[in-house]
Amino acid sequence: MKRFKGVVVKFLSMAAARVVGMSGTGRRPTLKDIAAETGLSMAAVSYALRGLHGTPETRQRVQDAADRLGYQADPVARALASGRSGSIGVLCASLEDLWQQRVAAALGRELLAPDRNAWIIDSAGDADRQLELAQHLVDHRADAIVVIPIDPAAKAWAEIAKQAPVIAIGDALPGAKAKSEVIFDNETGVSTALRRLADAGHRSVAVLSPTRRFEVERPAEELAQRVAADLGLELRLLQCPHDLAGATDVARTLLTTPTRPTGILALADSMAFGVYAASRELGLRIPDDLSLLGYDDQPMSQLLTPPLSTFHWPLDELVTHVVTRVTSAVDTNRRVRRTTLTPTLIERGSVAAPPST
């Protein structure tokens, strides 16, 4: 036990020595200390540490002195001086959605920089909560807000976008002047999916959506109704959660109705997993008794029996577009033109002709 304590004391002593630095004062080194060490002015030291002015030799001399003294920039002071917090809010619709988890993780990695970090926040599928969280980010001086909107048409987005740069993912914010938008080509995705089912012979189709139809209707849901009407499909649009238990409950209820559909489009693979679970429970075979399409190509979708046919969206391209737009919004406050991402249908083994009656 004494040895353990000795190790701890030694560790703390080494840490304290690093904090004291070369001056031996026990206080946190400041720009004034570096200026005294290098013979430069405090302004010159500040510029050199930020790489703004000075020759490469001068910047290196200042950095060497900062390292010797154990200097670390005060993030609060830097934020006050620059007018920036260094924080980017990433406001997800629901982190129950596996695809949004992947997007949030990728953005968290790519947005991380010496003077910048990302706050990953879950709206839990609640449109009003998402708007409250967005205002919370504004109040806490987030430099920008990246949002996967639940209700893109909500009027509150206009006011939020006046207070902080907003970059929307998935759906545009029609009533707000967002700094930029990385939009999904749902016209291609939804129409391709429903035409695939129609071409296979299906006439009764259900679409599982993360939103409540009569409270919030996003472009993908509006498209589904329009395309289904054009194709002569009988369409049911149902709210479905992303979690496995909740998605299974919705699918079980749907598949035990007297007029159950023969084809289903799930607007997230996580919802399709619930259809697999309910089908197995009810003794229904995919695709012999029921055809199923997912929408966001989760890696595990390939491992299902049969593998799930779904849509691939270019995640790396999405993240690059978003990070570029965040940087532009924060550094220049300029609006960047909207970009649109188009999905690709990945045919596997979950779609076939409907069962003969």
C-alpha cells in the first residue's frame, strides 16, 4: 500500500512540476511569461501562437518557449477574444436510428480540431424538443448548428437561423435562411422503391415512417403518397419507432390485419429489422410471403436472412459536405449553395413477387 501511495505522490509531483513550468511560480503560465521569455510583445506572441503573423522561425521560437513554460491557451479567454465558443451543435432527430448514430459519430470525428469540438445531441424523435434544444444551443453561443430536422417546416427555424448559422441534413428548411443544406434526393429513393415493388407485382404496400403523419409530414412521406397514387398502389403510411421492440410491435400489428400489405418500404433499416422479427414470430417468410425494402444500408442488413434490399447513401460524401459548410459558415458567415445526395438501390434478397391468392 505504501508503494502505491508513493507512486501516486510521485505522479502528482510530476504533474505539479509541469504546471509550475520553468518559472517555478506555481501559477498558470500566461502570454506575458512567454513574451518575457522570448523578448517579444504580448501581441506578437499571441499572433505567433495562432500562426497569424511572424516568420516561421519566430513562430517556432514562441512555440518552444510556450512548451518549456507549460503554457496552455485558456479556452474561455480565447472565446471572449474571438467571439467564438469553439462548439458546433449536432442536433440529431433520434439516436435510436442506427444511420443517425453513424452520421453523428463521423461528424464528431471530423469536426474535432484544436479550437473546435462537437456537441452530439439527441432530440428523441420529438419535434418540439428539437426546437427547444436548438434554442438552447443558440443561448450557449454555439458557433453553428447542424440539424437533421424532424419538422423542417416549423416556423421556429426561421428565428433560430437568424441567431446562429444552421446547416440542415436530409430535408431543407423552407421557412429559414439556413447557411447551407445537404439534401437527400428522396424523389429518387422513394419513387425507385415503390416502383420496384410495383414492378414485382405488389398492389398493397405500407410505408413505415419515423414521423406522425398528422403532426409532421416530411417530403419523403409526401412523395410516397404521390408516387403510390401514380402507380395505382394502395398505400398505408404508418409511424414507426427506430428501436427494435417498438418497430416489432408496429410490424406485428400491421401484419396481423385482415388486409395486410404484401410489400413494405421502411424509411430506415432499423425499422425493417422489426419487420423481420415480427415476420419470424408470425411464421411469415421474406420474400415468399412479404417483400421488404430498407432505406439506409446498415452494415448488419447484409447479415439478415435473407439479406435486406436497401438504399445506399454516400456517408463519406455527406460528412465532407457538412464539415466544409460548417467551416465556411463559422469563418466567413457566407451562405453555401445547397447540395443534393442521391441514393443507390442495393438489390439483395428481400423482394419478390407477391404470394398467389
